[in-house]
Amino acid sequence: MVNTEHHIIGGTPVEVRWKAIKNLHVGVYPPEGQVRVAAPLSVSLDAVKLAVLTRMDWVRRKQAQFLAQERQTQRQYVSGETHFVFGRPLRLDVIQWEKKVHRIELLGSDRLRFSVPADTTPAIRRRWLENWYKARLREHVAPRLAYWSSHLGVATEAWGIRPMKTKWGSCNPDKKIVWLNLELAKKPTRTIDYVLLHELAHLISPRHDERFLKVLDDNMPRWRSVRDELNHYPLAAWNELPSASQ
């Protein structure tokens, strides 16, 4: 059971959710830097307020980053737009044909051909392209997940891909389930490796503690620069699928 309240703390609106968890977490989320707190059931409101106030400088910095971060323009899924596949910019060529099916093809190193039935709407084209992205990401991730799982000596019970508003990925250490943000299909493959390592490291240590950081340091010494690269890529348009810092 989750009990949710809304408070003004240090002049900032804060959503507080009391859950059956062990540790208190303060998060700042896009697109406008909303502050949310997940608190154990045993923690008082005064303790929550203190936790937020002691982190207020960090909260302000994160909010400023979200508001300043570049965003893609709203996509209409028409010829001439730039779409990204694993970090590579591709020019979209939309071809209308008489067939009742659609087809998406990579052409060379710089084009993405999108053949569609006549009179399809941008919403339909968007859904088709998202499904294509999901299939490409799944193809890429499957062997990389197997590699990192073997390398770290851990195993997942299940993994999947879905739109995620606030994270690049997530891991449920108890159920051993990993989720990846669909937007990763647009990012360089080295950043996908970082997210996989990050999430699988939670099967070794659920928290971002020294043990967790050691897993990242030992297996990807430059993980911080890769993380920063990932977080500096433009986010999706405001009313498309937003991604966020990890």
C-alpha cells in the first residue's frame, strides 16, 4: 500500500510516497524537475522534510539541468527528418505505396526508408517506428546482456524494453527483472553497455554503495564519462517519450 501526500518543502512542491521499503530516496524527475520522495512507512514527515532540505542544493542543480537540457523537435514522421539509430543520425525517407503493410529499411549509412500505406497518420507512423526500434534494441541487447551476466556471474529471471519517463533502466534485485528504456535504441551502443552493467550490478548490490561502485569501476573504468555522454544527448520532445538521468 502506498500513501501519497503533497507538501511544500523549502519553497518547492514535493510529492511524498510512503512505501514498504527500507531506505528513503529523494529524486528529481523530468521534464521540469519534479521532486518526489519515496520513504519507508516508519519515517516521519519531519524526517522527510529534513532529508529534502539537506539535499536542496542538489535538487536545485538537477532542476536547472532538466530545464536547460536540449530537446528534439516534435517529430511528424515525414521525409527529411533526422532520426537516430544507435547514435547514428539518419535521414528519414517516407514513401507512400498502395500496399496495406509498412516496411522500414536502413539504406546505406545515412538513410532510413519508411514505406507506408497512403493516408497513415503521424501517430500510426510513430507506433510502427517505435515497434521497429524495440525489435532492433532487443536484437542488440540479447547477446550483450548474456555477456555481462556471464562476466559478472549473475543471472536475470526476465528482462524487457518499455518507454520509461524517468530512467534509462531499472532493476528489481529481488525478482531479478531488468527493464530498459526504449529510447536507448537511439543512443550509442557503448551507452547501452553502461546501462546494462549498471542494472546488473544491482544484482550484486541493490544500493549505490561502495560495493556497487566497485563493480562499475572494475568492469568499465570510464563509466562516469559514458554516463555523462548518455545524459547529455537531447531528450525526446516534450509530448513524446521523455528520458532522464540515471
